[in-house]
Amino acid sequence: EVPLCIRTRQSGDHITIDQAGHHQKLKSWFINQKIPAGERDDILCIADGSEIVWIPGYRMGSAYQISSRTRQILQIEVVKEDV
């Protein structure tokens, strides 16, 4: 099992966009959200392999949202520190 990792986007990344399990390429999602191309490489993602779990500040993948079938919850806090 591959652990979750925090990273920027990679080729082949996708995110689940609805409860029916439909996926969208992360590149397409960024375009649809009108996120400027120059910013996309700097956005951090929480990923499970090529499946994006969460894009902090933007959205959580639908496959990872809490539902009546949820058995465990992992709480992740992202803190931006001034350098």
C-alpha cells in the first residue's frame, strides 16, 4: 500500500469529482476552475498514488469525503508559515 504524500501535480493525476465515482484529469480540473497556468505547478496536493485526495484551499476528492460508510477519519492540517 502506497502511503499518502504531499506533492505538486504529476502527469496522470486525477481527482474524483462526484459521488458516482467519475474522475477528471487534474489538468482539466485546473483549467475548469480557471487556475492560472503559472500557478498550477506550485499548488500542493495530498495524493494516494495518482488519485488526488485533497487540494488544500480548493477541494477534496469526492471519493474521500465523509459519508455514512466512513469508518476512519484522518485529519490533516496544512499550515502556511511565513519564511
